[in-house]
Amino acid sequence: MSTVELIMPKLGESIMEATILKWHKKPGDKVEMDETVLDIATDKVDSEVPSTAEGTITEILYNENDVVPIGKVIARISTEGSGNEQQNPSTTEHEEAEVMEEVPYQPDEKKSNNNDGSGIRFYSPLVLNIASSEGISMSELENMEGTGQDGRVSKKDIIAYLEKRKRAPQLKEEQISQASRTHEVPATTQKQNLSPTIYSGNVEIIEMDRMRKMIAKHMIDSQNTSAHVTSFSECDVTNLVLWREKNKKEFEKREGEKITYTPLFIEAIIKCIKKYPLINSSVDGDRIIIKKDINIGMATAMPSGNLIVPVIKNADQLNLTGLTKQVNNLANAARNNKLNPDDTSNGTFTLTNVGTFGSIMGTPIINQPQVAILAVGAIKKRPVVIETEQGDSIAIRHMMYLSLSYDHRIIDGALGSTFLNAVSKELENFDGKRGF
């Protein structure tokens, strides 16, 4: 018999730990190679962890809701074979692994009750997201008792803290900090009870799930970060619609992929970004960072109703067939909860199709740290005045509205409107005789 150690996998460049959501196996259960053993969550996506061997689960080292650093052993599997070959896990220390790109707070260098000797207390992205969404200040978080590894605050600790806080009046940050240091509760706290909110009428109360809380936070953060402006354009996409109708069956037969409008829209966006590169940038303080890579995010609805934005990396290096395959693969992975954290990282520009659900236009919110997002509405047949050398005429055309939300801190109305109209013209002038 030999033992194989199942470790917490690397989930992306900026992901250094994950929360265990659910174990599908327990000690004594048989497991096949690549069979799902547990579900985990990061601050970006949920993922499944497959078995790296065939055998029997002999030990599970962490519980559900525990936050585990990347590289830590989470379970052990006994396999058939000779010897006692044991895979050595990565020894990535959590004091090195907590440098995050998208953490709401960065704690100052203060002493805490963790015993790793660094003098800095670390918090997982999940704990920080909960703290931010629930209005827990950093002073509260720093004085909160943790039951996790090295005294770290776990999801269980912060949920318990919130339950206690619901039964007590809100204190000012100074009062909470002082009470935590002295382990004394002011007399007013002992006497008062926080009255629960009473809702009149016939209502149903639904708790937000973890991803919905994250989306809500990202939306508010974006509105508070960027000066949002939205411009609109009307686009005649008749040539594009007719070309797709004519070629979609042949395309699927030859490439094994269904072609939607999304890769055609992305193709036009890429051409225009190359003309106006400032659209493909981000803001860092007083600096503008123009991205040379063109990584297009595409907003995708999940079965739960939540929205996620998988990213097509280096989209400008793909032809239409390559874009189509990437669009379909990422969309299917999103709908089946199979996305990896890397699939949603490093986007430089986002496309959202509000027309999928019948909307003719929308005012999208910028996906930070990007500076622009394009929304396409539903394609509708409408009578339109056509100008020709022989005079004006009215014809039935396939029309669509485009809307571009952009960060007015660095993109003025002239550039925003110019880029939007360039995309519109690119789609209107689509070559109906082109190949794949």
C-alpha cells in the first residue's frame, strides 16, 4: 500500500488560498482518478478538486468552511502498490502567500495573535469580502479572536461575530476597539437590544449567496471608483445577420462549433481597440496604464442567475474560428461551474450582451480596473430610411443599439463616442462575401 497526498491546487497567479465549500467524500470512501473529491471557493470562482489517484480516502485534514493555503495537504488517499511513496506537498507559507491583487483591505503592520512571527495579521479574501459587505471595520477585524490556523479569523469566526453583533447595538469604531482591548463591554451594551427590522405586508426574505454579495460589492466599488458616462449608437447589422444565417450550418459542419453573434462583435471591437488603444487601459493613481494585450471579457449568465465574466486572452491573435471556439468553451464552462480562476483574470475590455434577454439597450457598469464596457442590445427588424445616389427609400433592416460606458476620468466624450461609432461602422460595413 502507498499513500498519496491530495494538496490544495494552484488556482491562478493571484489566488493563494481557498475555502472548502463541500466534501463529496469521507474517510473510508473509494475514489477514482479525476473523480471530484471536494468543492472549493476563491474570491473569483468556485471550483472542483479532482482526485490525483485511485484508492481509498484515509484522512481528511480540513473541515468545510476552512480557509486553506495553496499547497497544503487537504486529504490522504491510500492506493494499491508497494512501498510508502508519499508525495511531498508544497511548503508555501501563508505569510508569503497572502499578497493579493484584489483584496478590499490591506492591514497595517500591527501586532496580532497569530504566531507566525511576522507581526502582521492576514485575512483570507472570503473573510475580507464578508467584512466589507457587512460593514465590519478593520479595527474590529484586527481585534477579533480567530480559531483558524495560527489564530487566523475564519469564516466561522466572522459569522459568529456577526450573530453576536445582531444582538447588540452598533458601537462606534473607537468603542469597539477599546472594548476589545480591555475585554469589557460598556454597560449600555448590556442593557440595550438591537431591534430587528420589521417588514410590513406579505414578503419573502432571501439571503444573498456568496457570489451575489461579491457582485454587489464589485458594482458599488466600480461606481465609487470610476466617473461613469454612457454613450449610445444605433447600428444596422443587416449584412452581418444575413452572412451568419447563410453560413452558420456550414460553419458548424466544418468547425464543429456553432457560431453566435458574440465572436463577430468581439472581432469588430478588437479592430477598433487597435485604432484607439486608450480604451484598453486602466488607471493607477495619476498614471494611465495602456495594455498592449487585448483580453476581452464576455459577461455570461450562470444557472444561478449570477453574472460572471470569463476572459479571452490575447483575443487579437485569434481568427474568427478561434474566437468562436474560445467563446463557446468559456460560456459552457461558466454555465456548468467549470471555470478556473485564471479564466476570469486579466481582462482589459468587456462586452456584455443585454439583448440576450430581450433588452434593446443598457447602461453597463465598468468592470474594474478596466475603463470601458460595451453593451449590445437585441437585434430587431425595423423600417429604416436608406440614403442612396438614386434618392432615399424605406427598407426593413436588422437594427441594434450599442452603448458604451466609460471612465470619464481619462476618456472624454469625444474619444468614447468616436470609439463607439467606430465599432458601429465596423459592424455596418461587415463584408457579407467573406469566408470564415
